[in-house]
Amino acid sequence: MQKIKISPSILSADFSQLSQEIKRLEDGGADMIHVDVMDGHFVPNLTIGPPVIKSLRKHTKLIFDVHLMISPVHKYIKAFADSGADIITFHPEATENIDETINLIKNLNKKVGISLNPNSQIDLIKDHLSKIDLVLIMSVHPGFGGQKFMPEILKKIEALFNIKKNKNLHLDIEVDGGINFENSKLVKKAGANILVSGTTIFKDNDGNIKKNIEALRTG
């Protein structure tokens, strides 16, 4: 059985004390930190940019799993790489040339992820799977936290997992959006090995981060 990793989304953290929140996640057993970057253009919301990531970098050795919901994405990749991102994930719709964007991230010695929105098909990225490290499947429409999980994406996870297995690809399958203690079981069963969660990790069980991370990982 594949190892399950938990990547808490700091979108649900207390932004007035982000460094302490990251310390709580590290102490609670998080495998990485998921950073949602939104530009108010590609998605209808604004979040944080490279200076915030750079300021947080010195507070933890955890992997920064940076999800860029910005367009055109290639203009900003170097800034996020320089700020301390370890994995840089982009949307195929946010670039004119997927291969060029993959190569740009690789040349900056970062891991490459591609994200699929609920309505985006695997065919969009099928020819690129052997060149990347991660596929992030969105189980909500990106732009806001706290949305309900869309169960129809389970078939997409299963299809991607079968491609991964049949082609013997070394590829992480990450899922983000409305993940809780119940649907996390379905997501893992479908083939995902990295779960992104914000509200559940920070709010459930009276905010017991360690308990919530462990429940998502092993439940």
C-alpha cells in the first residue's frame, strides 16, 4: 500500500500568525505545506505572493507545495522558485506551452505539478505525465476554501491511477477540495497518495491538528 502524505492548506490558517500556524502543522505531523496562490484573474480571489512565502521559509524545513492559480503562469514561476517553493504546480489552461512551463520549473531545480480543475480532462496532460512529479486533482472549483467535495472526481482519480500503474510512472496523485474524514477514505481508495485539507485540519476536533492529520492519513 502506498504511503499517504498530508499537505495542510494554509488558506485555512490564522493569517495573523502564520509562522506559529506552520510550527503547529510541523509538530502535528504534516508532510508538507500547501500554499494556494490566487491572482483574482485566473480564479476569483486573491491570496499571497512570493514575499510571504519567502518570509515563512525560514520557519520550517517542510516541503512547500505551491499551487499557482495564476495566469499567465510562466511570468511568475522564477519568483516563487526563488521564494522557497519546493513543488510548483500550475494549470494547463494558464500557459500557452505546457512543455516550456515544465522545463522552466525543472531548470530551477523544483518539482513539477500540473493541476486539473473538476471540468479539466486527463487528456489535457496525458502526453506530459512522464515529465512531471505530481498531478493535483481539484475536487472543488478553485478560488475559495470551505467548498463541498465533488464525488464525481473519484473516477478521474481512478483513471489517473490506472495510467500511472500501467505505464509504471513515478507520479504523486494529490487531491484538494473539501477533504474530510469520510471522503478521504474514498479518495485514498481511488488511488490518491497526497491529501490537501484546510478546514478539517484546522477546525475539527477543537483544532487538534495532530489528531486531524493522523485521522486523514490512517482513517
